[in-house]
Amino acid sequence: MKKLALLAAILLMFGLTAGFAEVGVDISGEASATFGFNLETQAAGFENDGSVDVIFTFVEEQTIDSGTMDGWYGWIEFADFSVIYDNDDDSDYYHQIVGWDDDLGLVDDVYEAVTESVLEKGILISEPDITAKITNGAIYIVLYEAPSFEPDHVESVEDDEDDDYVAEDDEQSNLEEDFVEHGGITIGYDAEAFDVEVYIASGDGYNTDDTILTDESNDQWLIGAMVSVSAAGAELSADVVKGLNMEDDVLFFGADASYTLDAGMVSVVPYVGIDYASDTAGAWDPAYWEMAAGLDATFTNDDEAGVHFYYDELGDMDLEITVTEDSEAGFVPGLGAEIVFGGYESFADYRFAVDVSYMIGDVEPFAGFDYDSFGNIMANAGVNWTGLPNTTVTVEWDAPDLDKSDTDPWMPDTGFIEVSAEVAM
């Protein structure tokens, strides 16, 4: 009864008692026991692991607006409002964190100075994003928010976000321009296959008090335009931004194009993109450009293949080729495979990896191999058995680095053997 009363109080606080029955609860988790044997050191032992993911959805993510009308009218939207609790640290939902720090006192939101032991996750109330404009059908004037000025038409190829590899880095494209946020407006035209926007923003607001401003920021401006076209499988977009009277009078241009070819059992999408930036201060000596091109193929059986290429003004060239065979619907029933080849830093670094598995009833043998230009060799092999409901039993040999050893660098690391049983819901 106490728990029910507490939940009712929370719902009453949010004015949600009428929708009490619609509160969503999503719980999933897993737990396992693993016996491992280190082939190098002859050490053996058990390890237990468990986790649970809990999501309470009090108000589902939703968007409301003032509705459409005829002729010219004002329109406002409040987007992505929600009330959700999620205990997963890697969740898409941001956690409200409250803690105590000896130097700072009570600290809310995420702050690095707060130690792990005092962090508490709480219910997140996502405040809505506001968009307001004056419109007449296809024509509109955005009053809020100000232009974002974040054009980016080139995606990086080399992208090891988790830092799992030596040859591959977490490298983003160099011209992801994030101009300082300015106040301004956007004027646009939105048609079925053609969109265009022009925008202007000031470097600072006007003086609203008696202070005499001597800062030259009142003379700083950003102007720009965007155009996009979509027709008959082809898509094209382009941006241009120019800074006036700024410390660096940036001129930015970016464009990308793609085409979707539907060839029956396969959909092929070639693409190309370029970003260019220059400024009067010569930060890019005097300009910098980067380009990307590639091709993605998706089959009706969920198999995929891709070739991605990147090159910039400094001579950095990256190439990545990927092939994926879906284990359930692929060309070979039961066979799962992923092949990756990457050449980075103009092929000064490279990596080749392959993972394969094959499902035979409840038994799935698997193996993997990964090699890079630094001589690192990773390999694994094993078998999964799923003959019991909610249960996976795994026997695996895993060698994180066959080329090195903690005790003798000239002796290969023979890895370890694990036998584990995992129950998941």
C-alpha cells in the first residue's frame, strides 16, 4: 500500500492520475555465471554478473502544436515532452543527477566533480523544444529558435567511438562547423521536392540598458542559405554561411548528393559530399576542404555491403569496406558473417576483421579474427547452445592479443577459455 500511495502521489504531482493505468513499465535484464581458465598463467576461477534495465514511462514522448489554419497565421510547437525514468547509464534518456560535493555543496545535473558514490538517478522531465513561426502554407518565417549554423556534409570513415582498436581512431570530420549561437530569424519555402532557407543573425543583442557598449560584437553578423532538392530517387543539399565583421570572417560552403537505385532484390545508394571553409585570419591557411564518397547496398534479405571513402586538403585518405550476411534472412540460411577492411591515415594504418557464425538448431558455432598494421592479432572461437528457454550456454576460447604477453613480449598470449551460462528476460 505504501508503494501504491507513493506512486499515486507522484502521478498526482504531475496531474496524471487519470492516466494511471497507462503508465508503462519495461523491465529487462540478464544474469550469468562464468568459469574461466587462463591458458597463459594457468589461473582459473568463477565470475558472476548481472544487470537489470528498468524504464517507467509516466508520459510518453509527445509533441503538441497550435494547429494549422488558412492564410497567414502564427504557429508554435512544443516538441518531445516526456516524463520517464530509465536506470541505464547508456540510455538515450538523460538522467537527472543530484549529489553532494565537499567543495561545491549540492550539485544537480551532470557534474564531473560529483563522485560516483553520491550520484542518484531521478525521474527526468524533458522540457519541450520550442519552435515558433509565422507561416502561410509553404512560406514561413521562423522566430524561434535562432538559426543553428551547423552545416556538415561529410561523414568521417575512421570512427572507433569505443576505443576498441589501435589502428582505428575516433576521428570526426574536421569541418563540423558549430558557429557561436546568435539571435536571428530564418525565412524559408517548403515544397514537396524543393526546400530553401535564408537566414540572418547578429553577433550580439542590442543594448537594452544604459551601459555604453564598446564591444565590436554589435557589428558582427552571420548570413547564410540552405537549399535541398529531392526527386526521382535523387537528393541534393547545400549550405553557405558567411561571417561579417567577425574575428574570423568565416566563409563556409558544403554540399552533398545521393541517388537511390532500386534494382529489385537490392537497393544501391551512391553518395558524394564536400565541405569547404576559409577565413580572413588564415586559420585554414587560407582554406580547408574535405570530401567523402561511397556506396551502400541493402538487399531484401537484410544483407548489406558498403564502400566509404574520405579525403581532405591535408592528404589524409581513409577507406573502409564492409560486408554483412544476416544470420536469419541472408543468402545462406543460418550463416551470419561480418567482414571489415579499413585503411586509415593514407593507409599508414589498416585493419582487417571477420566474424562468422552458423546456427544449427539450438547450436551456434562462431569464430572471429582481427588483425591490424601494428601487428595486433585478436581471435576467438566457440559455440552457443540455446536449448533451454531464456538460457544461453557458451563455451569460448578468446585471445585478446596473440602477439603479446604480459610476462614475455616475445611469447604469444594464448588467451583463455570460458564456460558460461546466462539467463535473460
